[in-house]
Amino acid sequence: IDIFCPVFGAVYGICIGWLGAILLTLCAVRSLQANKLMNEVVDETWEDKIPRITPEEIWRADNLQHLVMMCGYKEPMSVIQASVDSLAQQSVAHRLVVVIGLEEGTPDVGEKAAALKTRYATSFKRFHVTKHPKQWSGGREIRGKCSNANYTMRAAVSRLEDYEQLNLDCTTATSCDTDSIFAPRYFENLGYQFLTTPNAKEVVWQAPLYYNHQLNKRPFYVRAIGMMRAAFMLGF
């Protein structure tokens, strides 16, 4: 086959075009279906659906907890507080262990940590703020969210071990950014999924992301890309 032949190029272009059209149509249909399903269950309760028949199920349900790690650097306090407020408004906020991981080089890190602790000290099961030291794991450590997340998660696990409250049979771990806003029953549903899914320790739950923070104030191309990414997450 002569790939430089005009006929081959035309056929190839048509096939690729139709394939793209089919995939985009499928994505759009599935996105609408997923969005409809979420709207139908947004106010549904899940705590009462958790099985509590055997002693093991009762123990897991009573001791269920969610470790939430949120890493930040130079984000404004208003952004961080909006995210943590969405956690404080969870229907199962009493099950959340929230750890805010700031960098040691964060401007006014001491004042920010103190303000967060004062504001959310009694909002969750436990609340901590960590400060990631530079080159904590050695001279080859690469600065960025990954190294901060590594330090923050290790610190959170260490704290739970100190409290003798780390049990993988009833603990989920969530990593998110400081501009993540959660639906009020997100962790209630996550707990239900975790306790009712076979081999739950081998499962990763990824919620669809909506890039809609002040979307109306963004340039057109940013809005277009944000909506397309959200549609792809829902559709695929």
C-alpha cells in the first residue's frame, strides 16, 4: 500500500474522522447518563445501607474512617478554607481525619497553620497541619507536590499509629488539592462503596472532576478545555 497515495490519504482521513465522531458521540451520551445518575442520587443517604449483620461488619462500620490528605503551597487562605469547609460540611465529618500538608517555604506558614488549626480543631475526628521540610528525604528529593504528599501521608500514618487507630480494614485514604470541593455526601458514599466492594483494598475510586471554579471568568479556550476534560472523565 502506497501511504503517499492521495486515495489512501483520503480514506485514512475519513476513517479517522468517523472514528473521532463516534468516540465523541459515545462520550457525550455517557456523560449525560452519568450526570443524570449523579443528580438522582445526590441526596441519597448511604450510612443506613452499610451492612451491619455479622460482628465483623458491625465493627468495620463503627470504626470506619477516612484519611484525607490535602497538599498546598502558596494558595490563598480563602481557597484552602473553601476546600476544607466542604469537608467540614460532609454528612460524616466525624469520620474524617484531615491532614493539610504545607511546604516549609510557604509564606507565613506558621500563621496559616495556626489559623487552620483554630478554625477546624473540632470539625473532624482529627485535624493536623504538617510542614514539609526542604530536602527531607535527601539531597536528590525533587521539590513539588509528590514529595510533599509523600511526607504528609507518612506523617498522617505515623499519627494514626500513635493513636492506635490505623486499621486498613476500615480506613480509606484520599489525596486531593487545596482547591477541591466535595459534594456533602461524597465520603458517606465512599464509605459505603469501600465496605461493600469485594477486595476493596485493591480498588482505587476516582471521582469525576468538574473544572468549574469561576469558569465564567476564564478565557474561552480555558472554559472549552475544562468542559471537555470534565466530559471525558464522565464519559470514559
